[in-house]
Amino acid sequence: MPSDLLAALCLVLLIEGLLLFAAPEAWKRAVEQLAAQPAVRLRTYGGFMVIAGLASLYLVRGG
């Protein structure tokens, strides 16, 4: 279990690093746009992402 969590965190770092490496200006623009959003909207997006991630994990793990 801990190794799975560590592997998932490594993949997150890999994807984030690739985005920063390949398109730093686009990443900056995206962060600026996110900073301009109200906290309620970001919280809503975050909630949807958590639900989508859990559902995807359930399907991938053979649930």
C-alpha cells in the first residue's frame, strides 16, 4: 500500500514536471487564470476532480 501511494505521487511529479518543462508559458497563464477564480469555484472544481479520480481509480483497480 505505501509503495502504491509513493508511486502515485511520483507520477504526479512526473506529469507536473513535464508540463513545466514542455510549456512553461502556458503553465504560467493557467496559474494566473486559476488565481483569478473565486475560491468557491476552485473548491467545486477540486471536488469534481476528487470524485473523478476516485471513480477512475475504482475502475482501474478492477472494482
